[in-house]
Amino acid sequence: MAGRLAQIAPGVLVATSEIFTTTTTVVVSPGGGCLVVDPAVTVADLAPLAAELAERGLRPRAGFSTHPHWDHVLWHAALGDVPRYASPRAVQVALRERDALMAAAGEDAPGHDPALFGRLVPLPGGATEIPWDGPAAQVVIHDGHAPGHTALFLPDTGTLIAGDMLSDIEIPLLDLAGPDPAGDYRAGLERLAALPGVRRVVPGHGHACGAAEFRRRVSADLRYLDRLALGEPFGDARLTQDWLRRDHHAQVRHAAGG
Ligand SMILES: [Zn+2]
């Protein structure tokens, strides 16, 4: 079950699920609306999240999914019938891989309403911000980690909602099905690193941090990619769980050409 929403910046609330230390971010509009980013993970996380938003007088106006992985395309009826945006590429992949994504969700977080699972709408063509009446939320779309992966940057508070990058507890996880997994990841990371005015970061999994730790995570992830490019086994302080070690070994094998 998610912890209650904690304010990490004015008008930016974060809840953290026990499963995979997954974050849900809520951006508050002064008018009583809110934008709900990557609501996750279990049904037992999402029902109280919706209840807490109602208690706080916040009505979801829109949702956003950072990328087409099962734990980032969830919703709950109590969050309301609002547009749930994602990048056009992310929407395509979520549609194409819907059955596999739903099966994966069923293993770790059963009971989600299939009618709501992955029902995303593409951002309007050429959009640089989420179309809503709250604080500006700029989109940074790249293909690192997943096709059409999108970070949100809130310039008013310097908040970067990074999606599945810049984690303190996960290594860079590449999209090994993509044409250039490490190159796409590096390109996305460099886009985030180049954003001016980042004062805090919310990763999709792990812990929110400030500007100095943001720089440290960028460096750690670039160093990981540099070492990966050598195609030889290496360690990383974040390899604390079996699934991470498995993915790490697969990435090293892939980098080695196998
Ligand atoms: Zn992911």
C-alpha cells in the first residue's frame, strides 16, 4: 500500500508504493485540479490514493504515463474519467503490447480493471507541454529505457519527474529490443542532464532528491554506460537484487555482442 502523499515541492506530491519503491507524482493546480503521473502499483495502492486526493479537494484533470511498461500505465476508476496522456510512440507500444503488459501486471499487481489498463491518448502532435490548466509541465521525449519515454519538467519548481531513469536504487535499464539500447539511453540521459534549473528529481523507482544528488546520479549512470560499452563484467552498488543482477548480466552480454 502506498504511503500517504508527501509534498516535495510546492504543489508537487509524491506517494511511494512498497512494490519496487514505485513513485506516483501528483501536480497540483491552484484551481483544485491535479495531474496524476504514473499512478501505481497495486489496486490497494490506487484506491487510497484516489481517496486521499478527494480528501484534499483535488480532482484529477489529466493523467500522464511516462512510458509503456505495465507499472506505469495503470489507473483506477475513482481517479475519474480524464485523458491519460503519453507520447505518441509510448501509446503505440502500449497498444501493441497490451496483452503482454496486462499479463505482467497480473503477476505482481492482480485485479486492475482491464477496461482502464493502458488506455492512453497521445499528446497532440508537436506538444511541448501537457495540455492542462495547471502548472506548466514540459515533456522531454526520448527512447532511453523504453520507446517514447517521457520525463516531465515543471519549471515553476524546478522539478524533474524522470520516469524510469535517475534512480538511486536501479541501474540504467536499457530497452534491449530497441535499435541502439545504450545510445538511446545515453541520449535521453544527456537531454535530462542538460535541462536548466533542475532543483529536485522524482525517479519512477527510488527516492526523490535535490540538485547535488541529481548531478551525482547523472554521473553514476554515465559511468555505468561507459563501463557497459567495454562489454566485460563489472559491478555497481545498485545491484542489490536478483532481478537487477539478471538484467545487468543481460545488458553486459548484449554489449559484448551476444
Ligand atoms: Zn520501466
